[in-house]
Amino acid sequence: MKITAEISLYPLTGDYAATIKAYIKELNNFPQLDVRTHALSTEVFGEYSTVMNAIQSATLTVFEQDPAAVLVAKYLNRDRRG
């Protein structure tokens, strides 16, 4: 099943931009996903298990390295691109 995830990461540290860039870079390590970055969120398109695994992996990395971060996620059970 194809899904769409819209995610926003809010690191609660001074160097938040580097953390967000690293998070998006990790998502882009999954070539079977389409990752689109916008001003306030990132959209991830692909197969359910691949999207979920990518988000889980990138989030675990941030949560282990940063003292505090918030991840807001919305999931749609279809490919919103059309």
C-alpha cells in the first residue's frame, strides 16, 4: 500500500537546523522513497513499510543524539501526489 507521511521535526536545542538537515538526509538514504521538503514540513511518499522504517530509523537517531526533540507526524493511507 502506498502512503503519504507529513512530518515536522522540532529539536529543542540551539543548533536545530543541523539536526533537521541530518534527519532529512537520513530519509533520503532510502532511494525508493520520494522525500519533498517544504518550509514547515517534509512529505514522504512510498510503500507503507518503507516509509515507516525510514521515519523510525531517522527518529531513533535524533532521539538518541539530542536531549529533547518533538516529531509531529500525519499519515494518509494513499499517495497524495495524485
